[in-house]
Amino acid sequence: MTSSTTEEAPWSNSYVAPRSRISAAELEAQIARVAGHRLTDTLADVFSGVVLVINPQRQIVAINKTLLQRLGVTDPQGALGQRPGEALGCVFAEDGADGCGTGTTCSSCGAALAILASQEHGEQATRECIMTATRDGEERSFEFMARCTPLHGEEGSFSILTLQDISVQRRLELMQGLFLHDLMNVLTSLVIAADELRESCEPSGAGLADDVTRLASRILDISRTQRDLLLVETGGYKGERVTVSLTDLAGDLQAIFDRDELLQDRRLELSPTPAGVHLTTDRSLLLRVLGNMIKNALEASPEGSVVRVRFAHEDDRVEFLVWNAGEIPSEIAGRVFQRCFTTKPGRGRGLGAYIMKLFGERCLGGDLSFTTGSEGTTFRLALPLANA
């Protein structure tokens, strides 16, 4: 098994975990003591991954057999006494002087890191673990989330190691990332071509060229949002901080919504911005958050109504406030920021407010909240002027 991270192993001076194992008689006694324990039986029944009970020497003394069989382990009972990598057929399990955990490659093993960290600190430890295992003469790849938890009781000191298969999740993330990367490359070329077409076409076709440019830019923006959402949720987002004035931000927002279909029968009013106020932030992500705030307000407003955007500056922070005349019912208000929650029909909805909250707080370091009542609903994003 190898870890997907570069975290330094706690035993990096020797590059191997402790080698000692207990005698066959001691092992048999441990297996007998743990067998039938209510906690391990319950975990084996309710957990959807592999559950292993291991002793201080990392040898397996209890196991949920059904799920091992799903992974292609033909003799789960024979896994008792082995170490995790040996039981699962890890291709590196026999590289060390004493099996799993004692080879050079084991020093980057996510499962081994979790086990030793848990044993050292006496608390739960979690690592992401990549395993290449041999099944029927063929190598197969797995991705696990390895979680090791101390278990102390009358039976002795053991640990519960759970391995949750996240292979499908990781492959979906990889496929999404590759798809969005390729799509955005094509869309970027399309936007450039549309701009060139607009510059070179006859006046009679200028309107159509503008529409092509606007639609291509819109699709590119949607793709960027999906890419950034994927990166933020998986911890891979790295934004670019720049210094920008509130006046420029207001101009950007006005340009974004100038030809938006939602403004055909609604009005958007932006208040004057405080003069000379600048903030350091991820400009692209901030515009995305503010754009979602405004779009949600427009969608929640009836035809003929107005949405107001106000900018405020106080001490070392700025506030962006978006108001619409609607009221959010009390039974819905508590769920506004939940992912995939929506009152609108159809699938593929329910990400707008979730993205606002996720990007606005986790990435921009701000605070996003709202108030609602008979006088309307106001969403408020407060940001520090200097966003590290």
C-alpha cells in the first residue's frame, strides 16, 4: 500500500515499522478473546468497508469476512495473524524483512501511517491509502480511506482499522477534472474565435457575433465554477490573490448582468461604492460568489421587482449586501446553504447557495449569512480587506 500524500512517516529514520510478532499461542489466545466481541461484531455488520481488529504488532485478530470476499480475498479466515497488506495481497507486503510495514515502500503507506500514528498518540488517525494488490495473477488498484482507532477493554489493547473503498469517488474526480480541463481549453479557443469574428464581421452580423461571444463566455464561466467546486471540495484549490477596488468590482458585476435574461423584466440597482476602498482577495472567486447572490435574488423576485446591491466599508472589512423583496419560509431557511437542497423542480439544482457559502467562507475567509422577513431577504458577505 502507498499513501497518496507525501506526509513524512513517523518512523522515517528507519523507514520501517516495528518488526516483532507474537507467538502462535499468544495470537490464538488473542483471537479467542476478541472473537464474538459485541463492538467488533456490530462494526462488521454496519460498516460498508473492511473492518480489521489488529494487535500492537499490527497482526489481524478479527475481520469482517464478507467484505474481504468482495475484494477477491478467497480465504478471509486465513488472514488472521497476518498484517493488513499481507491479507489484502499488497504487492509490497513481502518487500521488508518481516512482511507488511517493514519494507522501504511501506514508509509511504497510508494504512501503515494511520496505524502507527494512532498507536503513538492513542487517538484516531486517518490517511488516504492507495493499494496495488494481486488477484488471480493480475494486479488491481484500490483507493482506501484508512482510519485506525484505539480499542481498549478487558480483552487487551487493540486497534480497529477500517478501510473504506473510495476508488469510484476518486476515479469520478479524476474523470471530472480531465473533462473540465479539456472542455475549458476548447471553450477558451471558442471565445477567442468569437471575439475575432465580432471584430471582422459586417455590421449586420455584429449582434449575432455578440451573442456567440456572450454564450461561449457563459459556458466557460460555468465550467470554471464546476472545476473550482471540485478543487475546493477535494482540497486542491489554489486561488490567486490580487488587490482590487470596490468600484472596479461593481463595474464587473454590472457588466456581468447587463444582458442577463433575468433583467428583461426585473431591475438591478447597485448603490455607489465607498471611494478609495481596496481589498486583497481572489477576484474571480469573489465575482462568482457575488454573481450567485445576485442571480439567486433575481430568481426569487417576481416580474417587475427590483434587486438592490449595496457596498459597505467598516474598519478592516467590507460588506456586500444583496436584497430582494421575497421572504424565505421558516421551514426552508435552515436548509438554504445545504448542498443539493432546493425548492425548484428537476435535478441538477441546489448548488447556488452552497457554492456561495463554500467559496465565500472556506476560500475567501469571509462570513456569509442572511436575514429574511416580511420586509424582504438580504444576503450579506463580510470580507476582511486583507485576505491572506
